[in-house]
Amino acid sequence: MNILVTGGAGYIGSHTLVELYAAGHTAVVVDNLSNSSQESLRRVETIVGANIPFVQLDVADRTALAAVFAEHKFDAAIHFAGLKAVGESVAKPLAYYRNNIDSTLALVELMLENSVNNLVFSSSATVYGDPAELPLTEQSRVGVGITNPYGQTKFMIEQILRDVCVANPQFSATLLRYFNPVGAHPSGTIGEDPGGLPNNLLPYVTQVAIGKLDSVKVFGNDYDTVDGTGVRDYIHVVDLARGHIAALGHMQPGAQAYNLATGTGTSVLELIAAVEQAASKNIPYEVVARRPGDVAACYASPALANTELSWRADLTIQQACVDSWRWQSQNPHGYENH
Ligand code: NAD
Ligand code: UD1
């Protein structure tokens, strides 16, 4: 299949490109590089041994995107493009609603106009808000207790795509609800490159390990969890990427959500210990106040994706830490200077 990949220069998009080519697909990437570097695409091209067409554009720019549809024939689109920083979304809600929703509307309009009827969308565990039950399943309550505009955009876009599927019975929307993506490609050449201070735990921990940051701030140790720290379902980005290939193989008309998760929760202290082992370094940390908006524990059953998509997460959290550390230590400044 030939796949339109929006946001393909980013963290999850770049890893998914590698798996797309490994599975025999081809891709055209569109990205405005607002949170990424074209260097990631050059490195993907080296890994896959092929040239990947790239157009720098804003997905919300209908004219520019229409030209890409005019030039290429697509079997499906994977829509990664979006802004994703939770704290920033609280400070700049309009930028988040404008970017994430406009880009999705423009993409889906052009897909329909060009009879491209298969969409895989990057949703998030955030749609479950404050989990009503654990492990979460696709039947669990969504939309209650979402604490930030970023999360609201994911919830709203899921609803928009469901409505599009009702009105267009030929259209297929697979809503992949990612849990916490971590790790990097085993080559160590591509990985997560957060600009500035990392918001997410694992990049923060590896930056402490490499000496860029002094110590990990553990956001609370008084939760009702195994050791009092927050518990999450960390999933290796290569497993996550493969979930998209599995989804492309099972596109059916209608909207369907899948949890891409491992089913296992890991605490903050357990994750720090796993990075200590991977990096053979002691990682200093200090416990600070809870982060507003955080939940105690969040993990999901991947049973539906296991059975319907024939997909499962195979890589361990330890492997993810080894791979993240390889990426971080070989690229201390990420893609900078390229
Ligand atoms: P990322 O920021 O690395 O990648 C997103 C890419 O989209 C970037 O390259 C950015 O430049 C591009 N982009 C943003 N807005 C655009 C626009 N209007 N037009 C064109 N390009 C645009 O993020 P990621 O971690 O790879 O996440 C990919 C998707 O998965 C996002 O939609 C994100 O919300 C979602 N997601 C991520 C996580 C996570 O923890 N990383 C968890 C759940 C869901
Ligand atoms: C956050 C977002 C979520 C988003 C997800 C993946 C919030 C409220 N939620 O989830 O919407 O989908 O990222 O991008 O921001 N932690 C520390 N110290 C740190 C960083 C994190 O102790 O410096 C803890 C957190 O309290 C949490 C765990 O580590 O218990 C994971 O945090 P993080 O990586 O930010 O992911 P989430 O909070 O799950």
C-alpha cells in the first residue's frame, strides 16, 4: 500500500515509517516540522534503504495538501500530525484546538474528495480521563475527567471521525489509543527528541543519566500504588509502530478504537531503576509535589488489538530503556546540528 503519513518526521511517525517499509509498504510524508527535524527522515531513509517523498506543509493548509493528493495515489492515511504538549495546551488552548482539529478536518475532507477511505488516527489514553476502572478496555468510559485541551482535542477528533463514518459508510477510521510510548529504534539513530525540558518521564530520566539534568523530580509518592509513585503502561515505540501496520491490514468500514498497550503497569521508581540498569549509572531523584492533572495509575488491556488486529507488544520495558539509552547517549543533542 502507498500511505500518506502526516507528522511522519516526529517521534512515533519516524518509527512507523521504518515498520511500513519493513512490511513492504511505501509512504509519502507531510509535516510542517513544527516539532521535528527533517534529519529524522534522512535517518529513516538510511535504515530502510529507500527515498521517502517529503513535502513540508501544514496539514490544515488545504491547498497545499490537495496538491499532494493530486500528485500521489494513496490507499490509506496515518494521521500523526498534531501538537501534543499537555502543559502548553493549557496555556495555549486555541492553538491546540486550531491545529489539531483543523488539520484533521482538512485531511479527512481531502481523503473523501479523493476516495481515500482508510484512516489510522493517533488517539491517546488521555481520552479515558480519570480511569473509572483498571485495566482500561475500549468499553471503558471516555471523556470524563480530561484535564487539558490536548486531551479534549483527541476526544473530539474521535467523535468527529465516528460521525464521518456514519455519514460515509465506505469510510474506515481506526482510532489507536496509545498508552505511554517509550524507547527508540535499536539502531540508536532515531528516537524521541523533545525540545527544551522534557515533559514526559523517560526522556527526562535519560537526560539525567547523561548529565544534562541534575535529578529526576518524582511527582508524588503518596498515590495508592505499589510504591506510592504514578503507574503507567509504557509501550516500546517499535511495538507501537507495528500496531499501525497491523491496523492497516484490518481496515473495515466504520470507526473502531483499539488500546495499544502492554497490559502491565510500571511505577516511576521502577522506571528509574530500569534506566539505571540500562545505563549502568546511578540516577539521582527527589520526590516533589504531585503534578496537577496526573492520575495515580493508568494501564489497559490490549486484548481487543491482540485478537482483532493480531498484534501484541513483544518488547519489554527493560529493552525500551536500553534502546532509549542508546539513542540518548549516541545523540546527546537529539537531531540538533544536522
Ligand atoms: P511529535 O511531535 O514527535 O510528532 C508530531 C509531528 O507532527 C511533528 O513532526 C510535528 O512537526 C508535526 N505537526 C504538528 N502539527 C502539524 C500540522 N498542523 N501540520 C503538519 N505537521 C504537523 O509527536 P509524537 O510523539 O510522534 O506523536 C504523534 C501523534 O501521537 C500525535 O498526534 C500525538 O498527539 C499522539 N500521541 C502521542 C503520545 C506520546 O506520548 N508521544 C501519546 C499519545 C498520543
Ligand atoms: C502525559 C499526559 C498525557 C499524554 C502522555 C503521553 C499529563 C497529565 N498527561 O501522560 O495526556 O497522553 O503524557 O504523552 O500530562 N513523572 C514524574 N516526573 C517527571 C515526569 C513524569 O514523576 O518529570 C511521572 C508522572 O507523574 C506519571 C509518570 O511519571 O506518573 C509518567 O508521566 P508522563 O511521561 O508525563 O506521562 P503521563 O502522565 O502518563
